[in-house]
Amino acid sequence: MKLEVLQNLPDVIRDFLTYNEAIKGKSALSVNEYYCDLLIFFRYILMQKGMVPKDTPFEKIDISSVDIELIKTITTSDLYSFLVFCKNERDNHTAARARKTSTLRIFFKYLSANTHQIDQNPALLLESPKVKQSLPKHLTLEDSIELLNSVEGNNAKRDFCILTLFLNCGLRLSELCSLNINDIKSDNTMTVTGKGNKERIVYLNEACINAINDYLAVRPRDNLPVTEKNALFISRNHRRISNKTVQHIVKTYLEKSGLGGMGYSTHKLRHTAATLMYQHGNVDIRVLKDILGHASLGTTQIYTHVSDKQIKHAVDSNPLSKIKPKN
């Protein structure tokens, strides 16, 4: 969270955001989501309680007047009313409203249980909208091979290495871009820094080791700024490769391999790695959790879905599948 943003916030909100980033180790992205959710929430509260002129545009409502005394007046009914407002007036879908619900729970728990600034927690029994759990979109094994085979050009070894790590290790985009040369260990493991700066060890298979070694043999070494000398992946501008550049690389090869316009992305390559390991490698779900760096097993369980091919095989395996009627 940028300092100028924090300075313009009410103390109670600024302290909450700082606590989550500094003490709880939340990522900058998560803290920014908390900020956006609370900004919308308190604009709504000030509007509902008649504390701003009626003709004030919602996006212009100043929340600097919010203090702990105002927060003490907020009820569970106010929270549900806010979620209805998000649904009807802001066209928030279920996932967006569920995230706002989570933010409110965390915020009011911080005020009641952590800092004891309020006696009653209005979000204690706040129910979250049920999010429909859809299956993660992923490439098939054949699609993945086609994608890797499409790599060519001046940066072929770098690009092939990037795609190989995505598809074999299930890295997040930010994790791949932040990799350093010294993260690659001599025992064929790799240290990955995930969400909340949590480190995990990823074991490299033969394809990854070969791809890394091939890339390191041609990786630029000259004219690199001191701050970039340890970066694993280097852009054409001799800087650490950016998220945006990697997204462009992946999009380019998806289109080249005939997979463009189908909703695939860098994150879908992470889904692909997880799905292939689970379906083809019989990887235990708890092991998969550690590979992906998930905080809870519940997040990983989305990959336990079965493919159409597995369903067909199960039905065909029925001992009655060959029985025919008597003539």
C-alpha cells in the first residue's frame, strides 16, 4: 500500500491495513483489496446514515470522518444491506460479494478480538454468498505439448524455459518473475517465494533442469544493472522480466499453437500443471497442496475433478457393460 494512500485514510483503517501487511504478512495485492472493499463499504455507510450531502456522487464520498465511534453503531443488518447494495447498485457478482464479506469479517474481527476497540462484532455471524465452484480451465496433455513445440525465435530458450516451469511446477506468474539465479540449487530444487513472502521448495524434474541449463547458457550477462544481475529471466531491455511481458509471451505462443481466444492465460498454465500431476501422475492431494503453495487443502481440492475420459472409463469398466439382451 502506497504511503500517500495510507496517510489519507482514517487511523482505524490505516492501522488495520498496516497490521495485515506488516504483521500478518499479507501480500500488497491482498491489502489493496481490503482497502478497496472498505472504501466502498464506508462510503455506503456514510451515505446511508445521511452523513454526506445527498447529491454527492458515490465515488466522491470522503471517508476521512470515519472513526471508532461511527463503527460502533454499525449492525449486522447494515452489513447485509451493504451486500444488497453491491448486488443491485454495483452489479457485483457472487464472487465479488463473497470477497467483500471476507474483508468485513477480517476487519471487524481485528477491531473486536485483536485490538478490543469494539465490544460487539457485527460480522461474527455474517454469512457469505455461496460461490459456484467451477472446474479450473486447463490445457490437455496434447495441448501442452503443442504449446511447447510452438516455441521459436531469438528468445526461444528463455521462452521454452518459462513455459516449462509453468507447466511442470505450477508456478504463479509473480513467483516465476521473481525467480533469481541463486534460487536454483545444485540438488535440483528451486526456492520459490509465494504469497505473503512464504518460501517453499520445488523439486525440478528432468525437463525443467534441461530447460534451465539451456537458457542459462544464453542468458544475457553483460550490461545488466547491479539490481538485475541475479534475476533469472531477463527481458530484451536487460531488466528482470515483468509480469506483463510474460503474459504477452504466453499469449503469443497460445495463439501460435492454435489455442488463442479460448480463455487460457499464465494462471491457466498453473491449473494445467496441477491437473496433469493429479490425473496422470496420481499425485496425492496433500503433496499437490505443498507443490502449489496453497495455505489450505480446501483450495487444492478443486483439482480433484475427474475428466470426461475418466468418467467414460469408469462406466465402461462396469462388469455389466457388455451384457446384451437375450434373443
